[in-house]
Amino acid sequence: MANRMFSKMVVAAAVALTAATGAMAADKSKWPKSLTLATASVGGTYFVYGGVVATLLTEKLGIQVSTQQSQGPVSNLMLVNSGKTELGMTTMGPALHAWNGTQWAKDNGKMRNMRAAFPMYDTPFHFVTLKSSGIKSVADLNGKTVGVGPKAGTCGTYFPMMFDALGLKVTVRYGGASDMGNQLGDGLIDVFAFCAGVPISAFSAIDATKPAQFFTYTGAEIAKLKQAMPELSDSVIPKGTYTSQTEDHKTVGLFNFFMVHKDLPDDLVYELTKAVMENNARMVQGHKAAKETVSANAGANSFLTFHPGAVKYFKEKGVKLNPGAL
């Protein structure tokens, strides 16, 4: 009797496994043959981080995930919303305006075809110049030429607004992160202002080749910026992030989220989210900013609707999501 019961249990388990395997195969047959991830320019964190994610997903999902350089979050939001790429990365400031059709997105209307998948990392805003410039504070930027990265990126979108909010008359230059670093070294710009997960490779390159000066906002400036742009949050760049940075720099920041097109299959987005959330050590090997790519930070999203596949994963792990993002 016991043997017969055991045999039935084995058969039942085998049938269940076969059914599950068949269902998985059927679901996977509906997945796209490849995916494209919109990143940003060379020299910025998105470019490096995106490459790490693409490699990991290609391995874990069994489909080819390639990267596409862009001007950053604003471009990525438009690319994913239009379906020109299936995957993208964004800071939550530009995403808020895309979602509501405000500010830079007012001529496009509300963009509602993208969905949040998982949290990435905080993006602090900070500055570097050459010591020979004599510039040591944000107030010193008045009348100077400042490189702020690609025009459609978070930095290119926010720094001009920040300068206006602080009453500074600044000549703004746009370009890729590596290009901005070269222009600073060649004396074509006075300061390179950027925002990305730290350390920023272009900042590190400057610090390694020329005597560099890092500086940040004052407390009064931070308060004024947060009043003008409530989506900004407090952030800190720890001392030693760059060799020439000898103290913590308090600043403002925006959290980054990985986004997907709303029409991607639920089981695909579930597996995508799981692959990144459960391979953090490997992510950190690719870029230190990924230490914040953990499930606990999913609550940093308060408005961008999560994809159902991501919701399923976080619920299984007992992670509480913000009701505004469901």
C-alpha cells in the first residue's frame, strides 16, 4: 500500500512538472526574440550599468538583449513610450513630467505606455572643475560656462532649471559625458555638472589626470531647489568617492528606475525583475551604484505604475509597493 501510494505521488509530481514545463515553454514562445535597452552617452553611469543589465538578462532570459545609446532619461522615456525600444532607464523627475504631460513633456501629452520594473540607484547632482579655475562653490558659477551632459538627459533638463531657481546667469553647454570631460580638460568649459550613479567614470577620469576641485550646494541652496522642484530629494556623495573629494557632499538627487513597455508579457517582466534583483553581487561588480539595486528600494517609486510581472515578483518577496504605483 505504501509503495503504491508513493508511486502515485511520484507520478503526480512528474505530471505536475511536465505541465509546468510545458506551460513555461508556451509562455516563452510568446516572448520577443530580442529586446533593446535604451541607455545614455558614453562616460555616464547609464552606459556602464545598462551594459551590465543587458549581459545579465541575455544570459538569464535566454534571449538577446542589446543596448542603444541615447541622450538619457528624457530620450529613453520617449523611446519606450513609443515602443521603439522595449526597455529603458529613467530618473523619476523626468518620468514624473512624462507621466503627467507637464514641463518638457507638455507638447507630447501624458505618456502612459511605460511601466516600472525595478529600482536602480540614486542620482545625485554634483560638480567638478579644475583647481586652476579658482571655482569653489555653486555661487561662483555666475557668468561661467558649464557643461551639463546631453540636452535630453536628466542633467541637461534639470541643471538649467536649477541655475534659474538660484538666480545664476550661466552659459550652458550640452554633450556626452566623455565629451564634457574632454572640454573641461581643454578649457572649453569652466565646470562639468552632472548627475548619475557614483562614481561617474568621466569624473574619475578627470580626477586621475588633472588636479580637480569637487564642490556642492549649500544648505540654503538645497532648500531653495527643493522648494522649486519638490521631486528632488536629499542625497549625499560620500567623501573619497573621488580621490580629490575630501569630505561628504550634501546635495539633491533623483532615484532611477528601470522601465519596460506595458505590452511586454507578464512572465517575461517577472523573470527580468527576478534576474536583476537576485544577482546583486554581479551587478555591483559591473558598477558600484548597483549596491542600491535592491528590492527594498522599490518603494521609492510613488507614481509610475509597476508592470504586473514586477508586481508579482515583489509581492512574492513581501515587498511593499507604494499604492500610487499600482
